Amino acid sequence: MKPLASLALIVVSLPMTALACPTGMVYDGNGCSPPYEYTGWDMLRDQRAAIDAIGSDRDAPNYPTYTPEKLAEFARIEKERREAEEKEREQLAKGLWHVDSKSTPEGNLCAATFAKYTSDKDRSEGGLVTIMGFQQPKQEAWLIFQGAELPKPRNVKKMKITLQQDDEPAQTVEVFNYKKSRDFGAVTFAVPSLKAAVDGMRDTQRFKLLLDGKTAMAIQWTNGAKPIDELRACAK
């Protein structure tokens, strides 16, 4: 089975403009996105909101003008919110998978996203990795990384980055780099097809992205067997 990293292709050498994106993706005013609304990104936004909450230590709100009963209700709601945030932090620390698809005139747009993030000071560890593409016979597919230490340029640009997967030899390729959110930069690798990408996926895989010899992002997914099967079924 070919490792996923070996499937990364150098994106086509076309003249770049400030708003250029990988083939098949469109510029949405902030970053590059598929040409159709994709519900999986809702999950990513929710995860980023949870990530923003990591390490928060906000005091419970004080409502001196409310009755004791109302204050008790507010305290209960605040306790439930904190418990929900703690559960989300625990899930993110272990890693979360999400697989989704969107019907389009060009066929199903399929994606599997893995998110992992902790409160460690090393912001290069963890983030989001997405394998996304159209079902056969359309060939467009992408491997997308989002991380806190990846560059966040104002406009989409091409850049060279080194990708290493597990113990495989590192590969330096040209990718698209853009700002996905205030806190996350993104890099997009074009891959031959969604089927080829799925064939290169393993149950456990670790990726490392390096810039100038320094780690810009490192993430390892686990329990990938079920998402791989779901993505393979979507790709057909």
C-alpha cells in the first residue's frame, strides 16, 4: 500500500493571481474552499471554537440583581458549559474523526477530517487534516492541513514545504498556502484522485510538515479504519 504522502503532486504551474486556488477549489474571500457548500466545515468551525476554549479560566458570571433561584440556575448552566468544554477538550486531545459528503452536479464531494489538539504550549503539535475529493470518475482531490503554526498569508500563495509521513523519506513539494481563520494557516496538496488518497491511508499515520528545517505542524491520527472504509465507499 502506498503511503499517502507519496501521492502528493506538485500543483500545476499556472500563472498565479492573488486569488488563485488549487484546481477545482474557489476563493471564498478568506481561503480556498470546494465549489459547493460542504457541511464538514461546520464541524471544523465547532472544533475551532472548542480549541479557542482550551485553557480558558473564566470566572462564573455574577448576577447580583437576580433572585437566589435564578442565580442557582445560572450557576447550573455555567457548570454544564464548563463540563461540556472539558469533555470537548478531552475528545480533541484523543482525536476526532468526521466523514461527510455533499451531492454536486459533478458528483459526490467526499471528505474525512481528523482533528487533534491539546493545551500544550507547542502550537505545532496537532491541528486538522482533511482528505477530500470527488467520487469517480472525477479526479480532483486534496490533502489539506490546518495548523496554528502554518503561515497565514493575507492572499493565497504558492510555497514549498516538506512533508514526512511516518518513517518514509521526506518530500519537498510546492503547495498552496492560505489563511483559513484568524488562528489557523492551511496548506493544500493536490493528489491524483480520491481513490488514490484512500488507498494510501492507514489506520494510524503521523504527518510532519517542515519549513526551513523546523516543524510547522505535526499530527498523528488513530482509529482510521472506519473513516477509511466510509471514504472509500463515498469515492466509488
